[in-house]
Amino acid sequence: MHRRLSTLQPAIAGRRERSFLPTLMIGLGIWIGFPTTTAYQDMASLVSGTEAPGARWNSFIQNSVAGSTHSVEMPFADGDIVTGAISGAGMTAPGLGKVAFRGKAAAANEVPDEERINRRDKKGRIVDVTPAAPPKAFNAGSVLRRTSAITRPVLEGGPKMAFVRPPIKGKEVAIAMAFHAKEEKKKPVGVPTMLASLVNNDTPDILATAYAPAEPDYAKTSPFASLLKDPDPKAGRFIPPLAEGDHDWMRNPLPASVFSKAEQKCLATAIYFEAQGESAKGQAAVAQVILNRVRNPAYPSTICGVVYQNDNWLNRCQFSFACDGRKKVVTSPRHYKTAEEIAMAVTAGKIFIPEVASSTHYYAAYVSPGWARTMQKMKRIGLHIFYRTYGGGWI
């Protein structure tokens, strides 16, 4: 019995040795046929597999600056899927965030990697530095001093200017105005404020004593001028500027009698009753028509003669107020005073309306006289339309 057991044990040991070898061979084959994760060298091999032909990697990641735009497409779906990118696809890479790669079915790019890499932005960076001016040496109390907060304040000495109550409190505007004095525009001499905008000649007629003439320019006037040449009889007399279509008689200065008190009264009366409701320009235009007739040889040579010409013809005289049969009474002294100021200003030549020019006729816009068709229409001012003749007279 003991002998039979001793011979059985070597037989069992032989069987164990023969059964271990096949198991070892099978395990070695599995290990060789199925390599572990450590056999893969990079992430591209892990995702796409070692069996993919062509390049070892078929995607790249580009780090872009915030706000920049790049023409790089990172699809999240395989190339054979028609639906395009899938929202939320991809993987999270440490330090890079969400990235994605093409699938295995994507065709390999035939262009070499060296040619597909964009190296345009790989250059030196230029740092733009804005130059800053050094702080200026302002006084201690100036709010523009920029270095006061950097240095340590000095506590010694008297009170600083910035903390002292100024003795000029309440006088700041007056002191500022002393250094920036406002220059008031000089008003025309002798002309009221309402006529200042119409004045276009600062030198009045030398005979217009009601308006102070301009001071002579002694820097341009030779003291021997009066001895070396004959005096000009028209020097200092106002002559209206002539434009195209004006008549030659406009070059004649007004006679000295137009500045008399009687003549000015006739002109102011005509302005008052003919154009009392018009503006200052409209009243000045009426005065200019009357004075144009004084210059025109076809009319009387005085203002009163022009204003009251044919006044004995009922409703057929030159100015309707003179022959309408009504008694003329000034009911508004204020308006009559304005008419007097306008009369003298136009007579002295301080106001001349170029639009009226050499007009000798006018009529109200609500009537239509037959003579208007034979004259040249000049300008409408207010309710009056002004005309001038083609031949310098009536026709």
C-alpha cells in the first residue's frame, strides 16, 4: 500500500508540469497580440488608432488671443456625418480647455505639415509706449501738481496756500473780468440803435451836421496836401455806389439845401404817412426813392418839391398822402421821431439800400398800376414794390 502511493505522486507531478506550459504559451500570445496602454506613444495614437494610414496626427490646436479671428475649423463630428458639429462634443484637455479632433474616417491631408503651419504671427512684438511729460513745477496750491501725493508732506513752515482762505472771496468774477475786459462794439455816431444794422457807410456827408463826420486819418493825410492841389468840390460829399443798370445822375451829390430843417421835415412827413407801418428798412427805402428823385433832373431839385409835386391834383399826385384831401395830423410822436432819424440817416448817406438802388417809383402790393409794366422791378420790401426806369426819367 505504501509503495503504490509513492509511485502515484511522481505521476501527478508530471501531469502538473505538462499542463503549465500550454497556459504559459497562451498568456504570452495574448500579451503579444494585445499590447497594453503603455505601448501607445501619444494622444493621437490613442484616439485615432495605430492602423490609420498617413500622418500620425490629423488635427492641431491653435492658441488664439481673445478677440482675434482665425480661419481654423475644429469640427466636433466625423467627416462622413452630414449634420456638422455636435454641440458639447470634444474633450477637456488640461490647460487647454475643450478641444476636438477629427474622427478616423477623415481623409488624411496630403499637404505636408510644414506648409500648413501658419507662421505669419511668429515675429517680434513692438511695444507701444506713450511718452508722458514730466510734472511741471506748479505752485503749491495748484490742483494740477501731480507730484504732491508722491513725496512726504513737509509739516514745518507757515500755512500752505491751498489751505488758506483767499481774501478775494466774492470778487472772483470782477478780478477775472479785469484781465479779460470785454470790448464793446462802437455804435455808429449819431445813429440810434434801431438803425445800427442798416448802416453801411461810416462817413456821413460833410454837410450833415446832425451826424458827426468821421475823424480824419492824419497818418494818411499830408499837411501840405491842401497847398499842393486844388480842393475837390465834391470831397466829403456822399455819392451812392453805382451798380449795373443804375443811371448816371446817381453820381450827383445832393444839394446842400436838403439838410435844412424845412427839407428834413418834408422828408420825415413823407416817411411817416407813406410807410409808418413798415420796418426801418422799408421806411429807409421810401426815403431813398424821394432822394433819388432829387438827384434826377426830371424831378424838382428839392425834397419838398418832390414830395408835394402836383399836390393840387386830387388823388393824382406823386405821393398819395399829399393829395387825398385829408388833413395830416401826427398822432404818434414816437413814430414821427423814428421817421426823422431815418430821414437824416438816409440823407447823410449812412444808409443806402443796394436792392433799391436808383429806384424812383414804388407802389403798394395790393394795387396794380399800369406804369409798372414799363419799368424794371427791383425789390419788394414789406408792402411796397420798388421800380426804376430804363431811361433815367419817366420813360
